Amino acid sequence: MNNRQGINIPFTYQIRTQGRVISALILREIITRYGRHNIGFLWLLLEPVTFTVGVIILWNLTHKNHRFLVDITPFVVTGYSSLLLWRTCSFRGLKAIEPNRSLLHHRQVKIQDIFIARMLLEIAGVSFSFFSLLTILTFAGLLQWPQNPCLILLGWSLMSWFSSCLGTILGCLSEYSEMVERLWHPASYFLLSVSGTFFMVDWLPAKMQSFVHWVPLVHPVEMMRAGYWGTSVRTHYDAPYMIAVCFVFTWLALTLMADKRLKLLT
């Protein structure tokens, strides 16, 4: 690749430069959002933990007198952690360019750097919450050791991939019209009801199962629950379908970020 003066710049140098830019953007985002006082950026890690723990306690209290089809705690941890991941990525993606618009005047800072930094930050926080809770609750004896940890990791990775692409797409589209942000709020509530957070696919009627099979968010959640319970519960997921959806969303996100009209808007 050549720069504006026609000098050939090594690819490894470009990668290192982009890495430094993304690191600086992440640090700027942390300081802007959480400040330098009190616990600061640790709140990024503790916020999803406290939210999930609160929901675990609430669900255990409200369902203790009812026969639940599976153990409540792992059901909540896998479901609500996934919910936090795609919701935080999507809402942080909206208008992500606006507070960083002035940085785009620097030649090294690109639109994709802004989204990569913001998505990495959200994924890191929720991932810390999810895996910390799994580890702590397992060693505390409140959870059994997962039957297939690799399947849990695969499901979480696919959810992270999809969520980051979703947040980037919404962020780019929100620069074209404010209606995107307004419409996403009600749309996210509908998506929440079919995301697999509150149910397992096998509990649904056959016709409803066919419908939710097309919802990408359902598959990583089912994969993680299959990784935890193994064959003791019946799960429904299609990993190749989810990977295909992620590739399509990746292509769409890259296309939007490279759109000349978006660069003119910013």
C-alpha cells in the first residue's frame, strides 16, 4: 500500500499503527465514559456482573415455589449475559461516530477504528462478567462444571461476532437518519422476546420453533446451554447458519463503513 507521497508502507507497520490508534480510542472511551475517579473503568467490568447477579437472585426467589424445567442459575447466566452483549453493542454502536467526529480529521483515525474500539470495549466488559460468573459460581458449588466448555466458548464467540457487526451496522445507518435510532429501541424489545433469553427452543410449539430458528441470536444461546447441560437437555442450534449470518453481517458492516456518502456525512 502507498501513502499520499507514493512511499510504500510495510503492512506490518500499518497493523501496528492501527493497533495504537485503536488502543488510544479505547482509553479515550474509558476516560470519557467512566472518568478517572472512584473505581473508574472497573465499573465497565462490574456493571454487567451486578446486573446479572441481581437477575439471578430475582429469578431464584420468584421461581423457588414453581417447577422450572432446568436449573435456574445457569439458565439466567447464559441468557442474560447474551442479552447484555448484543444490547450493549447495538446501543453503543448507535451514534458512535458523533462524539468522535473531530478525531476523523487525523489521517490515522478511520471510521472502522472507532467502531472496533467501541465494540471491543463492550465485548471485553460483558465477557469478563460472563466467564467470571461461570467460574466463581462453579467453584462455589452453585453450578456444575459445564459438559462441553468449548461449545460454550464457540457460542459466546459467535454471539460476540454477531453483536459487534450489528452495532457497527446500526451505527453507520444512524448517521444517515435519526429514525434508525428511534426505530431500534422498539425493535430491540421485540427481538428480546425471540432471542432465546427467556426460553429454550424445545419448550416452544413446533410452528414457533420453525420461526425462531431464523433468528440468529437464538443459536449461540442454545449452543452455550448445550455446552453447559450436554445431552441432558434437548437443544436446537445450527452453527453453520450462524456463521453464514455473521459473514453476511460482516460484509454489510464493511460496505457501510467504506461508503463514500458516510464519509461525507462525517
